[in-house]
Amino acid sequence: MKKVISIILAISMIFTLFVPAFADNGETAEHNPAECKNVPVIIVRGMDFGGLYLDCGTENEAPAINTDAEMIVKGVFSAIGKGIAKFSFDGIIDGVKDLATDIFKSLSMDENGDSLYNVGVPKYPESADNYENLRNGEGFELGMTRTCIEAFGEGHTYYVNYDWRLDPYVVADDINETVNAAIENTGHDKVNIVCCSMGGIMTVAYLTEYGYEKVNRCLFMSSTFCGAQVASDLLCGKVDIKAENLYNMLKNMTADNKFLSFIIDALDFVGGFDALTKVTDFILDNYKDEVFADVIKPIFGRMLTLWGLTQPEDYENAINYMFGGRNEENEAFLKRTDALQEMMNGRTALISEMLENGVEIAVVAHYGTPVVPVYENSDFNGDGTLETYQMSGYATVAPYGETLGDDYVAKNPEYLSPDRVVDLSNALFPEYTYIIKDAPHVAGSYGTDYADFLVWLLSYEGEFYAGASEKYPQFMVSDGSQKLEKF
Ligand SMILES: [Zn+2]
């Protein structure tokens, strides 16, 4: 009898030990989607420029962008050496071309626009709470992911990482798999999509290819859903460094440092920027075609993403610049770029149809920070990375540092920003578009006011339009800590 009792005791002890473990897992088993108000969130991240790996996931894994310091130092010395040896600038340019090729070679695509080398990215097939780096994210998409995990519960947030060079239609397959996994694992029948930056065009591809039946709400955050001027300019060969754009960028970068800011102004006063751009003009005039032919075209020319981002009015130009006279031999590739242009041309009608069928959207765009001053249209107002014009769905936006003017009359005065810089009257979806001055590209860092705004965008249950909450009006101003205020 004693033996029986001790066996029973032992069994119950084992049971007690295991019950907490079962209870932990039970959280998902008990989850009842019919009662749960948290719609699963799919975060489609933006371009992770340095996030591509050769032989990803194997023991040979190495960053696809080769930034080995020793190699770069050698490359720079070799460039200078070649310049001295040839007593000319040609040698330096040759050296720089070699160096750039060494750094970016692994990003090259084959002639059809697929990766030439075995390049990949880490994937996150399970819900985001299963991954330490996603659970502990701080800034940008990682911060958003952590915010969503904490706001909407374990198992309700998914993170889509992808090779940003690929055909958006290829990335659309990944988004589709993630959407299906979220629906299957949670039992909910729809998801909310948050697409950031480059994730915008990838999401347009998903919606075009797979439809919107599984989408409850879609947030376009600092996104490329209308392409990007920088890609358009690059593929058209419109590389340019203008004194004023360079000044604007440096002035913005040094805004918090009175001394440096003064130096920048002094440099501008003595004509330093004009002198500097005389040098860059000389380089561009003499070497641009060569650098494009030897470096830019072979490495970046066949990235289908860039072709999707190209503006419709620049598309023919871009084809002529990149493939002039050789359209026939590039037929297979151009078929894919045509398909992407067609997709972007159909985007507005598709999103309008989504809205008519009950899918909710928000477009969130920022302005007030100059873009990188290396292309012809670098005077566009932006968020430091992309142009507000495209991110906002083609609002009328004054060039950086300017306003639309005191005489400017907005078609709908309510849609003009208080500083007369952005007018949403002509934007694609003005009633669903938020404009935030001085917020950085892809905001939403963990623990900030902006993160609360993101949670509100994903969970608000009333009629969903820009300004539906007094707390988050259509026009807002951000500060360095992403604190939001009514403009
Ligand atoms: Zn749920």
C-alpha cells in the first residue's frame, strides 16, 4: 500500500511540475479568435541595405556587401597610387571603380533580374515573439515589432524580411506565406499589414497578386507605394550634386551643434559649396558615363525593385539610359520591368477598390529633412531618405526649405499644412493621409509617443480616417524623441 501511495505521490508531483509548462503553452490553445479583438499584424520591413548575406544560414555566411576594412584601405591607397602613377584623375577614378566593384559585386543580378550569387536574408516564419532580436527591438521596424508584440499579445505579430533587390512579385510570395501562417496559427480570418519604406512596393505587389480578402487594415508608413524619385533619377543617370542641396543636408545634420552649423554657414558665405560642386561637376562631366557603364549599370541596373520604384513619366527615359538600343536582347528582363510598371499604374484603382470593399488604410508621410544630395531632384522635401511627394501619395510639396508661397491657394484649404509646405488636396487618398513635420524616416521607436500612435492606428475601432482622434490630428509635428503634437 505504501508503495502505491508513493507511486501516486510521485506521479502527482511530476504532474504538478509539468502543469505550469502546459499552462504556458495553453495560452495560445485557449486563445479564442472569436472573442479576441487583436487583429494579427504583419510588419513588412523596409530595405535593409546591409542585411544581405552570401550563403545565408550556412557556416560560410558572410555579408554580401564587402566592407572589410583592410580591403577598403588597400583600395583607397591603390586608387591614389594609380592616380599618381598616371599623373591624372583617370587613375583615381579607375581605382574608385575597382573599389566600388569589390564592395558591391555580390549584389549583382543576372540578366533576368534574379540574384547572380547565392544571397539571402534571415527569415522569420514563426510569430515575432519567438525571436529575441524582434522581442527586444528598439528603433524602426524592430521597435514597431516589439511594440506590436506587447500591445497585441504573443502570436499576433509577424515580421517579413526579404532580399530588397528582388522582383517585388517574388517578395509578394513571402508576404502571402506570412499572411497565411498568421491566419492559420491564430484562427483570425484577417490581418493588419504595416508596410514600411521599401515594404510599400512589396505590399502593392502582394495586394496585386493575391488580393485583399485577408486584409483588414493596411498602413503605408514612410512607404514606397508610389515609388521613389531617387530610384527614378538613378536609373535615368540623373546623378548630380548641387551646392544648395549639399548645404541643406549639412546644415540639417549640424542643426544641434552651433559651432559646426556656423562653420557650414561660413563655408557657404565664402563660396565653399560652389567651389566644391565645381569639383564634383568636373568629375561628373568627365566620368559619370564611365562609372555608370562600369559600376552602376552592372551592379544596380538589373535590380527589379528599382524599376518598380521608377516614376511612370521617367520609365522610357530609364530604359533608354540603361539599355539604349539594346531593348531586343533584354526582352526577358524588360518584360518584368513592364509588369512592375503596370502593377504601379494599377495601384490607385486597386486601393480605391479595397476602400470600397471595407479595407481600411492609412498613409503616413513625413517632411522637413533634406534627402541625400546626389541626384537631380535632391531639392525635393523629404524625411532624410525618401521624398514626401511619393510617400504621401503625390501631395503637392514645396521644395526643401521653401513654402508653396503666400499666394498659393489650396483646392481644399483644410488639406494645406499650417506652414504652407504640403497640400494634400491633390494627393491620392487625402482623407486617409497623415503628414508629420520633422519625423524621421520610418519612425515608431519603442516606448515613444509615435509607438502609441502606431498602436492606435492598428486598434482604433471607430470610423477610420486621418484625424479620427483628436490626439492624432492629420497634421502633426514630431521632435527628436518622436513626441507628436498637433501642428
Ligand atoms: Zn487574437
